[in-house]
Amino acid sequence: MILTAQEDIEAPIDRVFAELSDFDGIERQAMRRGVQVQRRGSVDAPVAAGTAWEVGFTFRGKTRDAVITLTDCIPSEKLVFDTVSGGLEAQAVVNCVALSRGRTRISLHSELIPKTLSARLLVQSLKLAKGGVEKRFRRRMAGFAKDLETRLKSAG
């Protein structure tokens, strides 16, 4: 199953990408929302391709564990994350494109790949409700972009 969304932000691409790649801040935001986050390896080491996080969260009433790995990072252009959670694998690609000096487009392309029967059933149920899932996905992306733009404007 593939989900895509894109949003435009009134900010320069370098500032947008710096905010998107502020992994310490993202970890803190996730923890405030009840997600358990543990970076693998040295916390003091800079985040680069190969950095991974172990996360624990509740989905559909069950506690789930996942490993998220940053597999590619091209500064001011792209971030690629691979996630494995049980029998479900996912890849998320975040692209940034400068539309002008002060405007940036963020696009998110996410693909879910089931590897087990239970994961296939989960993805199939999501496909049956695809219209609602896509609508929520795009709404969350719009909210994220709006919050990001607000943070960048307030930071100066």
C-alpha cells in the first residue's frame, strides 16, 4: 500500500531540512506523545545513514515494537527511512524541493510491505478503508507542515 502527500512551506529549504533532520527534537516530541524511543549506538554520535531507533507504541490497542533506520540522507534534499515492525516493513521517503528562495515543498511517499499473514490482513483492512486512511494521512501531513512553518517563523 502506497500513501503520498505534499505540502508547501513558507521557509527556505535549508531551514526546513534542518528542522526535518533535528532528530533529537523529533525524539522528544515522540516521547511527549507516549512513544518509547531509544537510539541504537552512541547517543552522542551524529545522526547519519545507518542510524537506527527502537520504538515502542500502541496501535489498535496493542503494544508494538519497531526498528526505524535512516538509510539515506542527502542534505537539503532527501531522507529515507526503513521500518520493520513484526511482519510489516515500511519505507518512507521525505523529499524537499525549493520552489523559490523562501518557499519549500515537502513530499512524503510511504509504502507498506506485508511479510506475514497477519501483516497482510492489516494492510488489506487499510486498503479497504483507503479513502479515509489517505484523508487522515494528508490531514496529518498538513498539520505537520503548518506546525513546522509556525516553528520556523517564530524562530526568526
